[in-house]
Amino acid sequence: MKFQSTLQDYNFISERCGEILFENPEQNVKCVCMLGDVRLRGQTGVPAERRGSYPFIDFRPLNNTTHSGEIGTKKKVKRLLSFQRYFHASRLLRGIVPQAPLHLLDEDYLGQARHMLSKVGMWDFDIFLFDRLTNGNSLVTLLCHLFSTHGLIHHFKLDMVTLHRFLVMVQEDYHSQNPYHNAVHAADVTQAMHCYLKEPKLASFLTPLDIMLGLLAAAAHDVDHPGVNQPFLIKTNHHLANLYQNMSVLENHHWRSTIGMLRESRLLAHLPKEMTQDIEQQLGSLILATDINRQNEFLARLRTHLHNKDLRLEDGRDRHFMLQIALKCADICNPCRVWEMSKQWSERVCEEFYRQGDLEQKFELEISPLCNQQKDSIPSIQIGFMTYIVEPLFREWARFTGNSALSENMLSHLAHNKAQWKSLLPKPHRGGSGGGPDLAGQGAEKEEQTGTRGDTP
């Protein structure tokens, strides 16, 4: 295949420096070591090192359309890595105080950020503004605040410095060049998860462990996301697809990467071994639930529980299931936000789709559903996504919450945003199906448009 032969021209070395193994044979899956997992040989011959297993993909033609023809497929190119971000995180892990402060903010900005945190439980929380006020540290700042607010630091006797270092690792492992799957998205999902954990029908049953698991899973559910979906990794024979045998490839990688950082940071090292093993397994169960290919499975199970009225939240298994549902909702809640924020998220996720389509076109691969900028408009993508993915899930969530004020607010925004996108449909498509039927199948294929690819538009 031309794509594979082209990748062979890339001058990089992939080195395995370790693995994470579970004592349970059923979980004895080799994992990607977070440090030194991928090395890229620069022009000087000195290997540059970074975290994660991000596929080496040439994005430069996407940012320079006028000169894209100058980059030949046989020319050796090097993916630009955020080595400075990795090096900064590594220095923190070694306990070296950076020369520059972590937050280069004046008191006005810090004061505004603190004021926003006092309203972190409000659904109109503007994560984009909060990220600017925290100088791009929205995920770390938000999680530190929520862990303190929920009393998790005291309950689990966590070391605040170690917690901060772990959160920096998580934040740095998101790729800022992704239009959608970046640390701001993770912070947005975490803030939504916080709102859902406060729902009266759920909150009174939650234990501190449930809350910590929910927040950690939300924060790390897309860590080290490559900006392309699972079918892309499979058809390009990416090593992660081989590692996880084409099953929930990205979700497994997000989970295993999170475990690697937990163990590397030793955040939970003081807890009993049985407890840390349980935390790791439950984190995996939560993160794997965001796989869009399992959407119908979870939706059918939720409907059955609600129809039979047999949810017993005193039972840990039922609470865990509802945490899975809450994370799935948080992951695709963008259409339920106020229009200004929802529209921005929609444009970001579609930009990421289009970038994948451009790569597929460049390497003469079949363009994936929703990734053809010439055929798939943002309004049509959003309408299909809302109709076939978001609405069914959030209607059942509203049934569970007893149509709480938050649920009604979200459904109201959803209806308004859908009407807005319909008004923006290209004229040739108006009066038709709006891309609905076709997008139903496409949305199922495009894994992260809903849960993992993206949780959405």
C-alpha cells in the first residue's frame, strides 16, 4: 500500500522501554510505557524523546495548502513534537523547580479564575475563558479545585504536590495541536461530570471512591489522543491497533496510559494494593464505556433498568453503571451547552474530522465518513449526531434524573442548537432529510464523534 511505503520513509525509531502487566491473567495485556515509548531521530542524529504513542503523521500539508505540493511523499519528513512540553513535565517529576513560574498570570487573571471556580457547578461554565485565565492550565487547575472541594485529598490522604505532578502529566499528554481532542476538551468533560455527580438522584449514593473515579476518568478519558479515529489506525496498521487487536483501540490506550501515569507518579502508592488494583480496573471500565461502538449496548441496558425500575444505587455495580452513563453523557454533552460554546466545539471536532480526511486523501485511502469537507457540512454532521446519538442518550438520562432542572436545561439547549444548525444547512439540502439517515450509519462508524472520537461536536 502506498501509505505504508510512505511511512517507511519517515525517519523514526519506535522503541519499547517497558510494559504494564496485570497479575490477573485476563488483564495481562502488554501496555505502552509512558516514558521513552516513542523516539524520533532528528536531523542531528540525537534521539528526541516524548510521552505516549502518538502516530507519526505529517500535518504540515494541512496548514500550508499553497505549498503542500512541495512535500513529496518520498521525502523524509519529521513530525514536530512538543518536546519542550514533555521536558517541562519531566523536570517537574524529578522535583526540579522550573526557572519560570508555572502560571504567568497577574492578579486580575488569577482573581477571575478563582471567581469562575466558585461557579464551577453551573452549566453555563465557559471552559474556553477559564483556559485563557489559567494560561492553558485549565485541566490541572480544575482538578485540583474539584479534588479539594469534594474532600478527596483528605479522604484518600493524597499528597498535594504528587497530585499536581500527576495532573500535569495528564494535561501534558493531551496534544494541543488537536482542534478537539485536547486538554481543554478533557477539562470540559470533567466540569460536566462534576455537574452530573451533583444530581440529587445520584449524589446521595456516591462514595468518595465513586467521585474520585468519575473525575479521574473524565480527566483522562482521551489522554494521548492522536486526532484520528480507530478505523484510521486499523487501516494504516498502526501499532496500537495491533496491540489491542482492533478492539476499542483508542479507549484501551487512554486507559493504559492513565494507569502508567498513576504508577509512575505514585499518587496512590500509599493505598492498599487491592484498592489500587480495583481503582485501575474501574477506571478502565469507565473509560472503555466511551467507545461509541458500544453506544447501543449501554443505551439498551439503561432503558431496561428504567423500564423495570430496578436500579439500586445502594449496590456498587449499579452505581458504577450510572457512572459509566454519566461519563458517556459528559463526553458528548457539547450539543447541550449554550449555543456559543456548542458551536465552537462543533467547529473544532469537524475540523479534526476534515484533517483526517485530508490525510486519507493525501495517502490515497478511502475518505472516512464525516471526514470529507467537500461533502460533509458541519450543520449536516451536527444534525445527524444530535438526532441519532445525543438525543436518545440524554432523554434516558433525563428519565433517570427525574427531569431535573439540569436535564431540562440541557434538553432545551439541545433543541435550540439543533434548530440553529438546521437553519444553517446549505440551501441544496434544505427541506430534505438534513443528512440524517446517512449520518446514522456514519456516526456509528465514526467512533469518536460520540464518545471517544469526540465526544463530540
